[in-house]
Amino acid sequence: MSTPERHDPYAPSGASRALESAAAWLLAILWVLPLAYALWAAFHPAEFTTRFALFAPLTLENFERAWAAAPFARYFLNTFVLVTLTLGCQLVLCTLAAYAFARYDFAGSNVAFALVLAQLMIMPDVLIVENYRTMGRIGMIDTIPAIALPYVASAFGIFLLRQTFKTVPQELDDAARVEGASPLQVLLKVYVPLARPIYVAYGLVSVSYHWNNFLWPLIVTNSVEARPLTVGLQVFSSGDQGIDWAIICAATLMTTAPLLVGFLLFQRQFVQSFMRAGIR
Amino acid sequence: MHRLSAAIHGWLLLLPAMALLVLFTHWPAVATFIDSFYSTPRPRRPARFIGLDNYQTIMGDPVFWQSLWNNLLFALGTIPVSIALAILMALWVNDRIAGRTLVRMAYFTPTILPMIAVANIWLFFYTPQYGLLEQIAGALGLASHNWLGSPDTALLAVTIVAIWKEAGFFMIFYLAALQGISPSLAEAAALEGASRWTFFRRVQFPLLMPTTLFVLINAVINAFRTVDHIIVMTRGGPDNATMLLLYYIYQVGFQFWDTTYAASLTTVLLVLLALAAFAQYGFLERRIHYR
């Protein structure tokens, strides 16, 4: 019993292990098939898009043509600004609110917390009609902050950080206050450093969510200057250059490349972050 | 005096987040409800109170009923299959199969890609005549079929995309839960002579119930709020066969510009989401074994 690695009596062995591995691999291959197909189409000349030949010549021409056909550089910049702005504001607002819920006992805090959690059910994704009217009233339609604003006060982020802050021992808080630290200093010097893994987890989830978000940005933007990548990609692929699948696949891969590469490099952190963010 | 300062500090910390929540979540939800009792303002004809007229229109709107029905079919098609697949994936990746890191990565990759991008790829996959699916069917000697173009299969085709996108995401939660189950339970069950299937059915599955509840709530919300693939692949067609509720709201609100009718449709959607949440908590809470 001294070895930490305990024997699992239900771990498959012999033939059943081989069978299970084969089934798992089959499903995995099936799962990456659409992506592999897109890779094939993007890196080969158009005449090989739907014809599979082992020695078909490789080319980057599809990427060049896609890049030239639409202002993807601008879209990349917009998406970068969007996810940075969103995450930055989310971190500040959610940290402050979570600290209030975790450590302050004040009248109405339970009601306020219930109001925050309501956003988990009533999400900005669904309230598109009214939020569009609000943006119209405050004159923000077709701007990047307008895409970010409805998502900045994230109930999910507040909840996640509140749970984490609650696990910080009260003694640490008290000790810092005895030394004369102000509430904000305590938050920054004690709570935030201890919650680092949660910040990383929340950051990865938030970045991939807002990089991928589509419906709201589609509605609230209508110019190249504000459009994020997802909307740009849709405008491009439903445009009038006919259906040239090689170019569309190249554009699709290009716009997702930073996320995909980031995921492949930091696979473990990504998986763990999604796990952490979901469990609490 | 101390309590008062705590209250002031607490509310000050809360203020920025609360203000934005009220502005972009609570107020819009209330405004949606109020607007649904008014007519849509047109040039030279301002909005006026029309009571339940919009809801009466909804009751007699065949596209609404079709979108509701499609949404239920879409949810019923997506949720059980993706949860079952997620459990299977988690069990496989949890066992020490060869190359499990790569397998796990393959399952999870669709999750981090934008729906709009993968929908483009799947559109290509389903393309009549020269899409991959057609080529496989052709090689097997099956008849050519326009998957997205025929009303019989279009909803199934978009359902498959949603399953493919979600299963790996849910797998993560099951994987975490499986790793949290004490190994001594497996040892005890093996001593009792329980089969692998019995162990799963009587021990692992019940212990996974909190995870299943969490995943279920997520899956239901997703089934009603994801329409990216509809916009890319079918635009609700052919013949409204893939019209989902949120896509219909988008169409009414931003293509027909009938904002108050869109508001009443949104109210219906919000009520459905709330009902789903209460039903799940009510039914499942009693059947879950918390550790």
C-alpha cells in the first residue's frame, strides 16, 4: 500500500486493452477528420481540393490569395484589441465584485449575488435586440467596445473568483490589515497572488470564448474597422468570389491558427483550465 | 460604525460590475418584456400599447412553432448523444490506453475552434457532388444526397456538427470527476466480484451525477443560444427545416426589423430557459448523490 500508484482492477489488459485503444483511436481519427480535410484543401492547389493523391504538390498560394482578398490584418488587430479589452476589464471588475462577495458582510449582498447569478441563465447572447437598441442610444454601434461591453461584467468570472477567494484563510487577511494595509492592498497583495491559477484558467476560457464569438459582433458591427475575425471570415466566405473551397479553407485555418497553435503548445494548461473553470 | 463602513466598502467594490450587469442584462430582460406589449414603431407611426397582440401573433405563427419544434429536436438530438460520447471518451482517456494525450487532444480540439470556422469546414464536408461525404458515399456505391439542401436531413446534419463540437468539451468535466473517484471503490467492487459494467452502472455513473447535472444545464443553454452554424450552413432553410428559435429572433429583429415581435419571441425564449433550469434542479437534485 506504500506505492502511490495503485493498481486499478478495472484497467483493461491484453486483448480488451487493444480493443479499447483501437476504438478510442478510431473515434479520435473521426474527430479530426474535418480538420484534416480542411488542411488538405488549404495546402494543395485547387485541382486537388477533392482529389486525393499521395504526391499532390504542396502550396501556400491559397493562403496568399485569401490574405489578399480581404483585410485580414485589420480583422486580426480588431480581434486582438477585442479580447484584450474584454479580458482586462473582466479581470478588474470581477476581482472587485468577487472580493466584496467573499469577504464583506453587508445588507443586500445575498440579493446582489442572486442578481449576478441570473446572468448565467439570461445571457447577453440572447438579449441581442435590446442590447442593440441600447448601443444605438449611446451611439456606440460599430465600435469594438460595443462588442465587449455586454460581456464585461461576467457572472461566471465573479462566481469563480468568489469561490476561490473564500478559500483564502481569514488569518492572512487579518494579518495584512494589522500591518496597516488598506482593503485594496490586501486584495492585491494577498488574494490576487493566491488565485493565480484561477486567473490563468479564466483568462484562457475568456479569450477563446471572445475570439470565437460571432452573433453579437455580427449584429453590432458593420465596417472593416470594427469587425472581428469571425465576422470578417463570414463576410469573406459568403461573399461573391464564388465557392472556392481551397481559399475558404485557407482563410478558415488562418483565422483560427493563433488559437489552434496556442492550444497545441499549451494543451495541458488549456485542458486543466477548462476543467478548473467548470468544476467550481 | 464598523458595519456601516463594511457596507459602504462592499457596495463600492460591487458598483462597477453591478452597473454593467443592470445595463446589459437586467434592464434588457425587463425592457424585452415591456416592449413585447407594444407595436413596432415605424416612420410616422409611433409605438403604441397593443396588449397581448404580439403573443397572439406568435400563437398563430407557423414559423415560430416550427422553430420551437426544431429547437426541441435539436436539443434532444444533441444532448443525450454528446453526453454519452463524452462519458465514453472520458472513460477511454482515463484508462491508460496507448497515446492517450493525443487522443484527448483530438477529442478536445473542436471545442476551442470558432463554431463559425468549423461550420465552414463542415459545409465543405457536406457539399453535394464533391464534398468528402459524397465521395465516401459514391465509393460505397450509395446514391448522391444533398445533406444540407434537403429538408429531411438538414436538421440532422447541423445536429451532428453540434455533437462533434460539444462532446470533447463535456469530456473534460467527466474526466475531472472520474479522477476524483477514490481508487479504493474500484478495489472494493473488484473484491465483491462486480463486472466492469456493473462497476460503471452502480458506482461510477451515480458518482458522476453532479457532473451530469452541470453538463446538462450547459448543454440545454447551448442548444438554445448557438446559431452560428445555422447562419453559416443553412440560414434556417431549406423551407425552415433548420430554423431555430434564436435564429428566428435574429431574422425578425435584424432582417425584418420588427423589434417588438422579436422582443416577444425573446420573452418566450427566456421563459423556456428559466423553465429548463428549474426543471433540471427540481428533478435531478433529488437523484444526485453528493460526495
